[in-house]
Amino acid sequence: MFFTLASVSISFAKVFKDNSTLFTSDFYQKISFHNNEIRDFLVNNPNTVVLGGFAGDFIFTNLRPQFSINNMWLYRVNKPFENKSLTDTNMKIINNQHEFLLSDYLFDLNNKNIFLLELKNKFKVKKRIGNYYLMTYKHE
């Protein structure tokens, strides 16, 4: 208990010493700008699948995600964590050729994940929206 209190106290002391808070930090400013841009897109396109998303995208829009937002596990590592819901969503995107949002983090990954590679091979960037790429099907 002592060590927990000491750790928390030190963290708070740093925040107050620097006279900064979460709301003035660079991180918050980036999220805040990002959320305005992505919020507008999601409000106008509420059925869009978001891969590698941030829960705040939906919290700030009052929208209910259509699919799991904790889906990075399917794409992030070479040997992915697979479950029926995640693989079904992935197949719906591919089979129906739906546009979707792919986080820049996942887009920039250079791994050998079969699910991510398949999406990158079958879809192309239509435009960038905040920290995401809107991906559209490559018609051959």
C-alpha cells in the first residue's frame, strides 16, 4: 500500500510541478483534434468498420460501434489472436468489399500477419482521416 501511494504521489507531484494537466498536454491536443475529424466522419458514416480503433472515437460521438473496437489483436502480430467475431468481421469487409477505416498504426506495420496483408493487398487508400486511412476496394 505504501509503494502504491508513493508512486501515485510522485506522479501527481510531477503534474503539479510542471503546471500541466492532461488537458494541456500534447497528447490531449492530438486526441482532441483527431476526435473532431474522425467524429464528423463517423457521425456521417455510422456503419463504418474501424480497425485498430480508439474507444474515444465512439465515446465522443455517442455512437455505438457496429463491430468490436478491440480488434487490433487480429492484425497486430504475426501470429494473431483469432476469434469468431474478429474473423467474421474481417471476412465481411473482404467479401462485401466494404470501405473501412484502418488506423495509421496498423497501416504502417510491416509484419507478416495474414489478415492484415490480405486487406492491404485487396484495398487501397482512398483518403486520410485523422489517424486513420479510409480504405476502398481495389477493382481489378
